[in-house]
Amino acid sequence: MTIGDHLRKLGVDSWLIGKTHMKADAEGMERLGISRDSVIGARVSECGFDIYERDDGLWAEGPSGFYDNKRSPYNEFLKSKGCEGENPWRDYANAADDGGDMASGWFMRHASKPANIAEEDSETPYLTSRIIDFLEESKDKGPWLCHASFIKPHWPYIVPAPYHNMYGHNQIQPVVRHSSERDNPHPVYAQFQNNAIGQAFSRDEVLETVIPAYMGLIKQCDDQLGRLLEYMERAGRMEDTMIVLTSDHGDYMGDHWLGEKDLFHQPSVKVPLIIYDPDEAANGTRGTVVDALVEAIDLAPTFVEASGGVVADNILEGRALTPFLHGKQNINWREFAISEYDYSATPMCANLNLEPREARLFMVADERYTFMHAEGGFRPMLFDRQEDPDEFFDLGESEAHTAVIAEMYDRLARWGRRMSQRTTISDVEIESRRGGAEEVGIFIGVFDESEVDTKYTASLTGPSKKRPNNET
Amino acid sequence: MTIGDHLRKLGVDSWLIGKTHMKADAEGMERLGISRDSVIGARVSECGFDIYERDDGLWAEGPSGFYDNKRSPYNEFLKSKGCEGENPWRDYANAADDGGDMASGWFMRHASKPANIAEEDSETPYLTSRIIDFLEESKDKGPWLCHASFIKPHWPYIVPAPYHNMYGHNQIQPVVRHSSERDNPHPVYAQFQNNAIGQAFSRDEVLETVIPAYMGLIKQCDDQLGRLLEYMERAGRMEDTMIVLTSDHGDYMGDHWLGEKDLFHQPSVKVPLIIYDPDEAANGTRGTVVDALVEAIDLAPTFVEASGGVVADNILEGRALTPFLHGKQNINWREFAISEYDYSATPMCANLNLEPREARLFMVADERYTFMHAEGGFRPMLFDRQEDPDEFFDLGESEAHTAVIAEMYDRLARWGRRMSQRTTISDVEIESRRGGAEEVGIFIGVFDESEVDTKYTASLTGPSKKRPNNET
């Protein structure tokens, strides 16, 4: 069940614009006879969304062909603008012109150069235009959800002028790392420190080149969001549209000697979440900040409630954020948040001599501690964010924290026992099914007819039926 | 993915004859556009089987109508034999003729009376005939699996002559129960002791009436299995057919002050499992007994291997029993078995003031101990089957067993973290995906072109592309 399935039941369409890095289960669809050409099949192929414009933004090509077998609407757009070749995403939007030479954004030393493209034709403004197109087309239609998903900031790290040199290396935040982190690190952490990404992002030269470009990419998003919000204000959409800004993960950018997103330190897991709720019930909370442990899985239930529905909480594990938006007091909220990571398809799994299914990580984080369990027989990791807000000192082997670690394992176990089998029947339906067996003629544990009301026994008493004559 | 889905990939059909107490997810099928009238939809509606003859054998009727909205092929058979009325299952096969009065099998005091039906027309012989019909029709067809599922022994507890009085109350095994079990029982256990079933099966009169009939029902199964095996020998099917005899659960029949199947004592969870494997590799193990902790979930993988397939162990949690059948030594087998139970739809859930999702039980059993965790904040149950083979003394509060209980919780937690997300991609596929990113043009963590083989950088270097003239 996808977000689209939950919302369509409530008469709300679900649209996708931009990136959503999901691949359809072709074998499963074939098994169930679901064709991609059907409306249902198209939705199943696209995480349950209807597609306004999907562009996953990774149009890499090598000797074995394209990384992604779909085709990019953005590339078609660039071609329509006169860009040459089959892959202007690669050759223009993600490369600089370095005095006549192509300087590909795939190689981070070029990150500070301007992408070889007019700013308004680069990925973020392009997608923003498509979002505005969607809003314009939808303005007289019924309610909708739109998953508008920017591609950048993301590698290849490159941004067009004027964003490429809007920030200097003297403006980047100090890297959050400590020499102690390289001293006896957890074996999984060690792998990520020592892979190509970790090694690259441990070099100051890399950070000084990449981070200003990354900041430029973020600033470009900010500006484009400004453009979008301006449109929405003009069009009257701010009165009837809930807006949620969030991200699927952060980027270490050198913090903890890492790049990318592969572990559970704050730079990776603590993603932005800004919610604008036009409901006047939210007036009292505008501009306020909530510190509760919310998770991305809380968004689907939030949208269900915002659409006037009842959350199918036998399916959806998250919880609607409505009480926070409406300023409810004393909300009985979760005590810990969970995150999972599967690195089985990486060389780190092989380096650690793990089976693919052992290459899985689980985070349990509460308001004070971040704990990580790694399958495969490793010790856990533990950070006390109160005493060590930068998460430099791994307490996974600390005798003094045995009880904290046990509590974290207990929480992980509790989560592991969460209800995941009864997805087709709600609690309400379960409750309505209780009792009433005798109404459909079922009597279990009844020795004598007299134990049961005669209205139920009428058809089970009286003259015996006559055996057929033709009986053998 | 059902057993049928796994086997059909291997060219093996999967057929159902008899009972399988499963209800299709109508809403899910509608959402995915799967019609029951299609072959795929019919299979989805029937646990992945093709139906030779499904008869769930619970054709109860009350003031609100039938318990089961399907219709019984067995009832049609009885009508064709001249039985009167719409529900001869109820009126003949599950009732006695008590001197002209109907004595319904729903009321256990009648269990010792003979069902008002010729033995060969009763449920077990009828289904056996249908299984033989299937075998006869399939003898020139490709390989198949047949889930041949008898309805009885089951309530209504009643059996035709001569089985109804083949056993006397002096032949029943002593009931396995102890007064200490009623002293401070686990709250969930207490509920099951005290419901109508537990109360009935705590009465000697009930046991003395029901158990001889139950024994008769088992003896009838034995005889019908004999008939089936005789047919198979005559037809040459013993040379090419693996036969597995098992059950979905046992019946307490008064043991531990319980009836039915609702907890995890041995009478409930230790089901029969007899496997006949015609493969000559199994010659060395014929007639032998294996004490390993095998589970019903091991059968699907066993059938996949017997069909020459490779077990999709990213989907199937069980393990093929082939090594046991083939007499392999030093098999590295599981240390514990798991069982789950959901009693949310029962009054016991309400009596305990639990939310439906708290009405769930988990068993962890190893070679020595049986442990039960109940959601809802209860203490666990623990039995030491070595010291207490009858499971009379619940050690769930024993200080001396803190470590055992902790180990059981640890195992349950490990099970809770089992791989359940990556069902579409096998380990082999995961391994094949490792590395090779540069083959499709992906470079992460690369600062300088020189770090990469030139064959990968060719399309990313050279003259820069010319910007279009029509650029804004």
C-alpha cells in the first residue's frame, strides 16, 4: 500500500514530479498480471503515484550503457533548447566549460566551476517550472498530493553561475570530525571511513571544493522554492495547500571522515522537516519548532488526516503529526526513532566477509542517545548526544553504558515485534468480529444444547433427517 | 509469494483439495485490478493454488446465515446421494440420529453417537476419493504438488460407525494437567483456561465423551490414508511422489486445562511430520526419526528443492529439509523455532483490556525450553521441558532462569530483525550488483579524472559542448 493508495480512497490524487529512486518489481507485476500499460500498472510501477513528470536525475552512461534504463524528460527539454547530443544532462548540466575543455561534474575537482548551462535551464529551475505547470493545470481540479522531488543538491556536485562561486571555501562550516574517530572504529564504520568516498571527503581540498558548490545548490533550491511559493501566493494556493519540505537523507560532507549518507550520525539522519499547514487550527503553532522524534513515515498518516481520512494504522507504522501542527499539549509520542540501512550491494559487505543479509544496520535514537546495531556479529555503536553532541566518542564498548545498550536492544526488539502481519484487517474490524459465532451457527466448547439460547439451536434439534435409501 | 508461485516457476502445478482456511484480500485484489475470474485472480484468491476441490468443512449456519459464504462441494455430493435439505453436512455428517431425534455434533455430549451417514460418505472418505480422482486424472500430466487437506479430526466432534465406538473412555490417554497450573497462571493462559472451551475441557465427562470420538476420527484418517497409499502403490505413484503428512496444529483435548489450539504447549505446537521421499538418496534414512527443530515453513523450500529448484531464501524463511532426508551429517540447523498467535478477535483480548495489536503471542522453543512472550506488558512464560516434560511449572517468574529468559528474548529479537524487506532481489543478484558503477558512468568520491581508467572517462573529457545560441 502506497501513499497514493491511501489517499485515492479519500478522493485525493497523488502525483509525482521529479526524482523518486524506485524500481518496479517487474517479476511480481508479471506474476499478478499487472501490465505497466494499465492505470493500475502504471501506478504500481511508480510507487503508487500518477506521473506528471518523473526524472530520476542520474543519466550516467558508461561502456555498458546507461545506469538507468528509463529516459530523461529533462534531457528532452535540453535538446529542445538546442543542446547537442543524446545526453545533455551529462554534457551541459553536469559539466563545466573549462576554456573549451569539458570539465565533468563527476570529478569533484571541477565542483567550483560553473555548469555549462544557463541557470534557468538547470535541473532545479526546470523542475520548479514543471511543478508550477502542474499547479496551474490542477487549479480547477479536485484535491491532490504532489510529491515534488528535486534532484539536486546531489552528486555530480556542480551548479551553474551565479551559484558556483556564491560561497567561498572560507564560508564553509568547520568539518565535524575528531582524530579519536579513527582510533578503533566500529568495523562497519571503518569500512565507510576507508572507502573511496570516505577517503575523498577526509581531504580538506575536497571539502573546500565541493562544499561551496553544495551550498550553491542549496541556495538555488531556496531561490526556486521562493519562486514556487510566490506563484502559490499569487494563485491563492497558500490558503488550501499543505506544504512539507523534507529530504530523504543528509550528506556527511566530510563530517566523521565520511561522505554521502551511509550511517546514522546526525548529518545523515537528521533531515529537515518544515510543515506549512493552512488549516486555521495550526495558527497557534506557526513559526514554532518541535523537537519530538518524528520520522518520514509520519508523513503518510499526516496526509491521510489532512485529507479527512482515518489512518489505517494496521498498515501505516508512522503517526500523524496533526497534534503537533494543532498545538496539542502532552502528546504521548514515541520514545525512539528507527532507521534501517542495507549495504549488501556494496564492496564493504564483501570486505567484511558478510553474507548479503548480514549487511544490515539498525538505528535506535532517543532524545539523548543514538545506537546502532549491525548484523553480522559486531558490537553496537552508541553516542551520547547530550555529553557528546558531535558524536565523536563511540560508547558501544563502554561498561558504564551496558544498561543503555540493553535498553536500546530492548527497543529494537519491540520494534521487531511490531504488527506487520495483519495488514488487511483494521483494529475496528477486528473488534467488530468478536463474538457472534452462534449467530452463524458455530459452537465451540458447548457440551449440552441447554447451554445455548434456543434460537440458536432450533436448526440443530428436532427430528433426525432420514438417511437416503440408495445408500450403499 | 505462495508455494504455488515458487513451484510454478519450476514447471510444477500446485493443487488444493479439501480445506484451507484462507480468505482472499478482496480490497487488495480490487486495488491491483485482479479479477477472481482470471487464472491469476483465482490463484490469488486461493492461496496460490489451483482448485481441484476446495471444501473448508465449516458449513455452520445460524440466524445470521452461513459462517462461510462459499458453498460446499461436499454438501452437493451429499445431496446427490439423496440427503435432504440444503445443509446435509450439518444435518447428516455432523449429527447423529438419536432414536429419531437429531443429536448435533456441535454439542459435545453427542460425540460418542454415530454420525447419521454411511461411513464411506463421510468427510474423510469423500475427500480421499477426490484425492484419488485427482491422482488418476493427473497421471499423464507434468509434475504437481497437491495440498490434500482433510477436514477432520476437527469439531464438530462426531464420526460415523464403526469409528464412533471403536475406542472406549478407558482407552484414552491420561489428561496432562496439574493443579499447580491453576495457581497464579499467566494472565493470558488464565483467560484460555477460563473461557468456555477451557472450562468444558477441564471436565472429565467432556474428555471421556469427546476423546474416543476424536480417536475414531484419527483412526478413520489412518484407514483412508491406507486406502490412498494402496492406490498410489498400485498406480506406481510411490516411485515418483514425495508424500508429507502433517497438521496445522494439535488439540489440547483437556491437557493443561485447555481445549483447542491457542497456546504453545507441546500438544498444540508439536505437530506430526512424516516425509516419504522416493529419491534413492533418501534410502539411508527410511524409517528413521529426526529430532531437529523443524517448522512448517520448511516445507515450501523442501518442495522447491525436490522440484530441482533453488530456494528463494530472500523470500522463504524456512529451510529445505533435504539434508535430513538425505542423511547428511553435522547439519548446521536452527537453534530455536518460532510460533506466533493472534487472539485479537477473541473476547480474551477484551477481557484483558488489550488493544487488538497487543493480543499477540510469540513462542521461542529450543531443544530444552519453551518460552512465550505476550504483548501487552505481561511477564513471559517459560517451561523447562527437560526437567518438566509435561510443562506444568511455569518458570516465567523464576529468578534462577533470568539468563534463559534473556537469551529467549535475544533470540526473539534476532528473529524480529530477520530479513523481510528485500523480497524482490536474491542474494545472488545482490552480489552480482556489486561494483561496476563506472561501467554505467557513475563515479562517487572521485576527485580527479586520473583516478579512473581512461576507458571510463572518454565521454567525460575532450572538447566542451557548445552552448545553444537561442539561450535566454
